Amino acid sequence: MSSQKRIFVTGATGYIGRVVTEYARAEGFDVHGLSRNEEGDAKLRSLGATPVRGDLTSLDVLRRESAQADVVLHLAYIHDFTMDYDEVLRIDATAVDALGDGLRGAGKALVITSGTAVVDPDPAGGETTEESPLSKTFPLKDRIRSERHALGLSERGVRVSVIRLPPYVYGRAGSYFVPLLMQMAMKGGESIYVDDGGLRTSDVHVDDAARLYLLVATEAKAGGVFNCTGSTTVTLRELAEAIGAALKLPVRSVSREEAEARWGPFLTAFVQFENRSSNHKAVQQLGWQPREIDLLTDVRSGSYLALADKLRSG
């Protein structure tokens, strides 16, 4: 990749965005990343990237940076679960429109982020695809509106593609839900799962996800939607057992009601949503090959051990 190629990344200071920035720099991109404050500026500079001050409401900044970029990766999203979700979707749509304005008619890539849980589980327990029926029950099912809105930019000459991330993006001792479940297990003195814990979920290592973002940006055709999943076989009981092993805590089955009392309705609904999204399309069309450590090993004996030790020591 020529060092002259410029890439603009929203969400560049976040968990996934920092790793994407790292890989983009390694491939020779001149990375410019959206940053909301001095702390974000420092993070980006440490990765060799150029900070751009603003947020998803800084529409003039988004237009300017996308117009100057060869590739735009949109990873930023408002994850405030107390906020009105229609407002979250409105802000995202407005930001995507601004990014699209800067790319209109240029044939440059815009890669936006969605989630594999926008589709319902397969009734027979099999894997789902990018064309599977849309979810009617997942708490954040309306994120499909952001995805569809972004894909509509193709009518304005924008080469837009979509990456659907699974419920569990993990690795480097980061993520949101894995550390949260570990913290709640430590607080409760045990690691729990609901009923028999047999529901399965999708996951991907953050490094594997970063590589797919760059593959989609450089190789995908306009309108492509790709599941970014490494595994679809981990059960919720296995995850609870891995967390229990790392924290040296007992593991116990609970009812859904007891889980809601401990985790709250939203987190319980998130955890109890089966998601087995196939990565076949990304593997076959783009040559993507997930290769990093698996989720259960990483929790039991990998990067999350340091977090486990920190939680155990208070």
C-alpha cells in the first residue's frame, strides 16, 4: 500500500479503532482519526496517526476529511444505552450523510459498521448469513436502519460497504461485554449462565476484525455486506466457565429472572440472544482468514488474565 494513500477513521480512539489504525499504519496508510479531546489526540499520535478534533456532530469536519481521504472507515457509534435510540440513529445517519458528501462520485471506499445481531437466529440452530431474516427481538435490532441508510449512498456514487460485528469482539484484554461480565462475576462472587447455558454466540478477535476492515476497504465491491465472525460455536455456559476459571470463582446456572436481577434486563437480553453468523462470504470473496487466539483460551489463559488478577486484588 502506497504511503500516499490517506485514510480517515471515525472511532479511531476506541477499542477496535485503535487496532484498525495500527494495522492501517503498518500497511502504509496516512491515517487521520477523529478525536474528541486531548487524550484521544495523544492515543492517535502514539500510533503514528494524525488526530482530527471533532465528533459525529461535527459535520463540516466529516465532509472535509472524507473529501481529502482515499478511504473512510466509520467505526464511531453512540453506545449510551440510556439515550433515546431514535436520536442515536438520527445522529449516525447525519454523520454518514456528511461522510458521503465528501466521497460522492469519487469511487472511493466508505466502510460502515453494523452488527450480526440484526438478523434472527436460525430456527434449526444453524448459522445465519448476511441475507437471513432480520431480527424482531434483539434489543438493538433497529441498527439495521443505519446500515440501510448507509447503503443508500451507493445511489450517490459512493462505494459503500458494511461490516457486521458479532456480539463479542475480544482480545488485548479489551472489549465491552467480556470485561463487564468479568466485573459482574467478581462483584457477585460467582460466574453465572442462564438455564443450561446452551445458547451459542459469535465472536471475533479484534486483530482479525481490523484486518477485515482493510480488506473490505480495498477489495469489496459497492454494496457488499460481510459478517466479521471468527467462531460461532461458543456456548454461554462455556464463556461463564472460562470467566469462572480466570477469576477462580464458582460457576452456577440461574433462571432468567435471577439473571435480570443481577445483570439488568438489557444485558440479560443481550447475553441470551443466540447469534451464529457465518463468515463464509468474507472468507470466500475477500480471502479473509481469522487466525488469532480463540475467545475461551484468551479469557482462561491469555490477555484477560491480567484483568482477572486486577479484579481479584480489588
